[in-house]
Amino acid sequence: MASLNEQKPDSSPSTLNGAEESHDLEKQPSQTAATDLARTLTQTMVPDLEQNVSRTTAPEIQGPKFPETDLDQGLVGWDGQDDPENPQNFASSKKWALLALISAFTFLSPLASSMFSPAVVFMAKEFHQTNETILAFTVSIYLVGYVVSDKLEIIGSQTSSTSTVVLTVRNLIYSSVLWYLPPLSEIYGRRVVLSGANWFFVVWQIGCALAKNIETLIVCRLFAGIGGSACITLGAGVVADLFPIEMRGMATSIWSMGPLIGPVVGPIAGGFLGEEVSWQWIFWLLLIAGGAMQLGIELLNKEIRPYSQLLKRSLIRPALLLFKSPIVLLLSIYMSLVYGLLYLFFTTISDVFTSTYGFTVGLSGLAYLGIGVGFFGGLVFIALTNDRIVQKLTAQNKGKFEPEMRLPTMIIFACILPISFFWYGWTADKHVHWIVPIIGMFPFGVGMMGVFMPIQTYIIDCYPAYAASANATLTATRSLVGAFLPLAGPAMFDSLGLGWGNSLLGFLALAFVPIPIIFTKYGKTIREKWPVNL
């Protein structure tokens, strides 16, 4: 009998090599010229779109066949393509309910990263703690924090270098944790890893709320953050497991909302909750919400990893993907750049709105609404158009889907993204009314959403069997960049000022606009020249 790892065409490749098996795009070229893109976008937005992309003109996109059990060949798979145990055959209501709960938890975890930052001042008074480094650790030790240390306005401007170093340590540890959870989920199944990590996050909120000293609080925050990292890294794999190609754009958009919106809402909610009730209730609220969400996931979730018995691979898979796939490598670099720019961009926001515009601790979180609304606007646009554009381009391509059909709109958003650096930087530098720099953050939020979500969905479509590991590679590499780039922020803005400092970041973002153009035009060639089979 052949072993599972030795299966050849007709079985294992259809499961294990997502770049080859699901996208046999033979001779028909992609429709990605500028005129086709403009026509597609126009047709996407017109009222009669539903007719344009109906099943008669844009049929369901054919994805890979699922491996079926064949004991003679030593293969353990599904009991046919319609096996009800296969997550892609779940009822539609169950799929979307499960996605909603996982997305809600993915929102809660980054929310927890920044929610405590405005309330540190109240905790410091209760514990009689004045050490600035320790106060910084109570916030940034939460490993899953997205843009946390830049929000430490309550500690004062003298802690900028300390919080930056702490941010570096946090991101290094965070990237290490991210490296191993997704491969474990592909070996043992999503359920055991995701559920275990989520409950780990929930339980440690009790320790945070009952902490009698700052040392206990730091340790509990550390472990809560480790548990909270799972939903962020495994979500892409869940989307690939549950949804066919033509629905992944919408599903990824919903799931992607949490890591971007959560850190924006966190300081707003945490500031007012800390002032009006107590800082401990931040953790009680996280406990209640997290526990309720995870109970719902447990009720709905059978195993949502369809190939767990077929993927006995080592924990080095994310590293192999990074170095064997030019697509993963180059897109990791691009996403890391955008993520690093976000960190550098945020290093000035708290200080600007507290010192220049006189915002209080409770109100300072409102300064992030500009970028938060931008995130939401980009999310809505991508969610409503990405799958439709894919269906339209697939129909034009005689029914043959290519992953690169996810990318044309990314070119537009890559051009929008740099606008914020010039707008926000110079209006804040000249002390223009506070609403103007807040509005200036909107294009960056829109642009970042429009870049991140197509890349994540594109990676899922290219490597469906490795979706969680590929997403972990993207997340870990951008966390490493986020660990080191903030070190240059304070010195850069001290030397250049807000205007020219942010302008430098804007010019850097403009220099990378060709990246999405290259992948839109040559992505298929790259995939075919460097196929991945792990």
C-alpha cells in the first residue's frame, strides 16, 4: 500500500498542492488590462449587477475535488464529494453563523490588546506604581496587540523609547507564537487548537481582573495574549475550509474586520469603562464576551479542518512556504511594509492629539476613528465587489478561474494609501483644526483594507491546503517588521518633524505601488514557474 505522503496524481496533489490542483488555467490569458479593469469595475457597480453575475453568466467556480476514502490505496478521506461531514457541505446558515462567531472572537482579541491602555493610569494609582517601564509592560505584554504601545499617552512623552523597545520584544515573541499554531491545526485539526487557545484566552481574563499586584497582572496578560493569537492566525484556514472560491472574498472581508477595527474601538471603550466603572471591569467584560462567543463556537463546530489526516507535516511549513514560494515571500514583504508604515504612522497620533489639541485620556481614543472609519469603508467596498469582480472576470475567461482575479482593485487602493501621510502629516504639523488630521487618516484605512484583504484571499486561493500556514507566514513576518521599524520612528520625527517625517513615509508607500501591478499581470507565471508541493 502507498502511504499518505506518497499519493500521486488524482489524490494527494488535489489536496496538498493548492497552486496546481485548483487552478488549471491552461491557455486562456487573464483579463487584467486597464480597459478590462475599468469596464469590470463599472459593471460591478451598476444596479443590474445581479443579472450580470447570475449563474447563467457566471457559473459556480469549480474548485478542487476533495479526497475520498480508498482503503486499497491507504487513503483516508471523505465518503464522497457530498459527505455531510465535510465543512464545505455544511448548511449555509451554519457556515455563516460559525464564521460570524469566529470573526467576533477575532475582533475581541485585538480589542483586548488596546482596551486596557487608557485605563493603565487608574491601575497605577491603585497599585501605587510609578515605574514607567513596568506600566508600559502591562499594556504591551499582550502579545496579540495591534498598535498598542503607540497609545501610551497616559505614561507621558518620556516613555516613547521604552514603549518602543517593549513593542519590539512583544512582536518578536508574538511572531514566534504565530509560527507554530497554524501547522498544529493542520496536523491535529482546527477545533482542538482553536478551542483550546480561545478558552486559554478567556480563563486568563479572570487572573487579570483579580490581580492584586502589577506582577500578577503582567503574567496574566502575557498568557491571555498567547491564547488570543489563535483566532487571528487560524481564521484564514477556517475560511478555506468552509467556503468555495466564489464566496471567499466576502468571508475573508468579514473575518478581516476584527484585527483592524478592534484596536481602534479598544481605547475608546476602555477609556470610558475605566473612568466610569473600574479598570477591572475591562477584563470581566472580556471574560463574559469571550466565554459567550466560544460557547457558541463549541455548539456549532464539529471538526472544520477537512484534511487533518492527510497533512502530517512538520512545524516548519510556514518557513518552507516563505522560501519556496516567491508569491508568499514577495507579498509578505509588501504586507510587512504596509504594516510597518501603520506602526510608524501611529507613533505620533496619541501625542499629537493630547499635547497639540488638548484631548483628555478618555477622548484621545476618538482620534483613531478616522482610520477606523476608513477600515470599515474599505471593508464594505471589498466585501461587496471582490467576489463579483472575480465572477465577472471568470465569465470573461470562459469559466476558468485564476487567483490573480482577486488583485486588480488592489492597484487602486495601493495608490490611495499614501495620501494620508501627506494629509495628516502637514495638517498636524501646521496645527490645523483637529478634525482635519482625523479625516486625513481615512484614506490610509481604506487603502490598507484594500491591500490586505485581496492579498489574504489570493493566498487562500493559491494554497487552499496550506491556508493557515501561509497566513501565519504573512502575519509573523509583518510582526517582525513591526518589531523593528518603530525603533526608527521617534528619531525620524524628531529630526524631520510631522510634515516631512510623514511625507517620507508617503513617498515610500508610493515606491511600492508597482508590487500589486506586477502580481496582477505576472502572478500566474510566477505560480507556474515555482509550484509548491510540501
